[in-house]
Amino acid sequence: GSFKIYALPDDPTIPAPPRQFRELPDSGPQECIVRIYIVRALQLQPQDNNGLCDPYIKISLSKKVIEDRDNYVPNTLNPIFGRMYELSCFLPQEKDLKISVYDYDTLTRDEKVGETIIDLENRFLSRYGSHCGIPQQYCISGVNTWRDQLKPTQLLQNVARFKGYAPPVVFENGRKINYGGRDYTLEEAEANKILHQHLGPGEERLALHILRTQGLVPEHVETRTLYSTFQPNISQGKLQMWVDVFPKSLGPPGPPFNITPRKAKKYVLRVIVWNTKDVLLDEKSITGEEMSDIYVKGWMPGNEENKQKTDVHYRSLDGEGNFNWRFVFPFDYLPAEQLCAVSKKEHFWSLDKTEFRIPPKLIIQIWDNDKFSLDDYLGFVELDLHKTIIPAKVPEKCNIDMIPEYKVDGSQKAPRTASLFEQKSMKGWWPCYVEKDGSRILAGKVEMTLEVVNEKEAEERPAGKGRDEPNMNPKLDLPNRPDTSFLWFTNPCKTMKFIVWRRFKWLFIGLLILLILLLFAAVLLYSLP
């Protein structure tokens, strides 16, 4: 409260000094609507054996209790709740709002993580408007619709009365207001601001601009510390939230905000692997030639169980491979946050899936296929779909300098990148590299087409994995591979024709001639008397 002590005159005929508190709030009970917005919690104390907890919200106001146990968030210390709760109460009798975070347990009793207490009476009686924060704009529609019971002009009149100012005077159809001996204009208030269709009348917008200069509490999200009775002085985490208090005597408040967490949208990343070039030759054939049995593997981080790979281009003698193979990676994406939402169970016995968010990336690897031992890893490239390396149009211009993290000369410019979500599609050559002796070397080049489509576009333009049906958008034909591209022990005739005969042709011819000569000499010697 506030106190003011001043002397009264001894002579009763002398008028008393003016009252210091002229604008006092109603001292009677006030029935109010209370809206509690719980956005998220941060750094909660672990409650489960896995070092996490399954938090949910419990709200108590006098004898009224809301236990939102059904909407617990599993396996996280930083849950996003996005919940709004509405209660009615009488102030000052029901003034202490208790917001608790509990850990959900299936078999045992739920444990309290922590709680925070808000004095609603203090906020309701505050002259700084802390019962409902002042927003930045006056909107009569859209997601930021004005939610206070009084319009900005009415609030400005109340502030002027509390401060002992003359009532504000409106001029020029609401484009000019005189308040506190100063003129405010709408042109000055909205200079360099973007106007949109949801804004209300100019008079209210200008009044709101003046209100924001009067030291009132702005619209904001509070970050409150959670405490536990078992550890009173130790933080149990943070809770981001805010509270609005509306007296019913002023009429119904505006519509509540919708803070429901965003739902991830379904997208599909299509990757067509056309060719490879200059791939490292990792093996030697039975005839001593350097070669590699090339295939390409790809996946998106967070969806490792959906790894895909091409068929094998056997016996590549110059590092060139032909595939015409399509990868299809469905994923859930949050455009506003530019992150992928991934939900999976940590263990097969887990009851709930754990959700986490990661940047959308694509990993492409080149491998050498081995039938009787483990396949040999040759190189890789990692592409951030929001900062995708602009590919080279021809393989001759594709080099390791295109990798953003690696530049041979520090004076070189950073490689150009672009967002695949904006470009929709890219085609060209990307370099793959491998670490050797602390440095990166070029391991090969991959020609690919990258395309991101949303769920509707994926249904309208279907495409199958590999060369499976529906083989369209575009249709992928069998690659035109050289005759030497086959698995040698599965076709002995081809092996003799394309491997043995091609390399040892003159040796065989020489041996055959020598054999004929030896036979001729033997017959000649045998026929002599």
C-alpha cells in the first residue's frame, strides 16, 4: 500500500489540506476472470531414472484446482506446453494463484517438480496496468486481437485521471491527440512501421502509442523460477508464462490468445542420384587393375532407420558410376522454426516417444561394395537444406573448395548457398570428401537432383523409391553402364570375355601360337626315320 502523513490545522474553521489519494480503487470484493497462459518450462530438475521427466501443469486458486495430467509432455526437461487455463475468482479473498509442475508417473505417485505463486490482488490494484500487458499494436482481428476490456482511448483517460492530467483531447479525426500538454500525431507514431489489414481505427492506435510511453507494463512473457518445499532456496527450473486478470464489472474480455504449439507439416525430400565421377579406386581386380564397386547411400539425420542406398555399379575403372536411382525421405517440418520434428522411442520398452527438433540436413556417402568383407567407406558430403551448397553445372568445376567448412586459401570467397525450401529443386554436381592424415581430400563427385515437396504436392506428383513404381516425376530408366560393369563370379563367360581376354589377349594368342609350334615340332620329330 501507500501511506501519506500530513498535519491537520488546529483551527477547525480552516479548510483541511487537499486529499493526497483522490483516485482509489473500489475497496469491495471484485469478481474477476483469470487467464493463465503457460508457454513452456526450462531446465527442469530430472525426476526419472533416465535423467528426464514427464511434466504437466497443476493450477490452484483457493479451492479451485485444474490438474492437466492428461496433457503431460513425455521425456523432456524443456517441455513446450502451449496451454491456456481460465478461472474465476473474487479478489482479494482468492488472491494467491499457485502454478505447479508435476512429473507424471504411471505406477507410482506423481512428484512435484516445483511451483510458483502469484499475488493476483497486487497485479489487479497496480496502476501500471500489470493485470493485462499493453501490446505493441491495436488489432481488431487476426492472431493478436485486442484482449483488454477497455479500448486504448479509455485506458488513456484512466491514466490521465490517475496522474491528475486533463483528459486527452482528440483532433483531426483521431490523427492527433493532446495529452499531458503535448501533441501526438499518428504520422509520427507510425513512421517507418508496416501497416496491415488487422489494425483498428487510427484514434485507438495513436492512444496505444501514447500509453506505451507512460511506463505501463508492456505485453511480455514472464520467466518465473520454480521452487520446491524440499529444497526451498534451489531453483527447480523456469516457467515461461503470463497471467491476465479481467474484472467482470467491465464486461467480457477479448478473445484469448491461441498459444497451442505448432504442428509439424509433412514434407518429402526426393533425391535422384544420376552419376558419380572421379571416385577413389579402392580395390584391385583379379587382373591387377584398380577399380571400385560403387554405390551411394543417403539419409536425413534423425531418421537413420530410413537409410537408403542405390544399386551397385560394379568394376568402375575410372571412378565413374551410373545409377538413375531415387531416394525418398518423408519428414516432419516446422517452417516457422526451420527445424525438423522427430519423435521416436529411446528403447523398445519405452511407453512414450521422445520428441526433439533438429535442422533439416541430408547426408550422402559413397561406398565400395565388398562381397566377402565389410564395405569400404570412400567419402561423404553433408548438405544443410537451408544453406545448401549451390552445385556445379559440370563435373570439371566441382571441387572441394565448394565445401563451406574447408577452403585451401583463406582469401577465397565463401561458397554460395541457397535454401532448398525456397529453390524447391536443385540439380548439379556436389563434391564428396574424406579425412586423411588430418586433411580433407576429394573422394568423388556426385550428380544429383534435390527436390522438396509438401504433402499435397507429393500426392499430386507421386514418385517411388529407386526405380520402383510409380516411376515418374521424372521417369528413371536403367543406367547405360559399360559392359565391364558386372559381378565377376556370377557370370564366368563375361568374366573371360571382358576381364581376362581383354587384358591377356596377346598372352593367350602367343601361348596358342607357341603351342601350335610345339605340336608341329613334335609331329615333325616323330615322323623322322
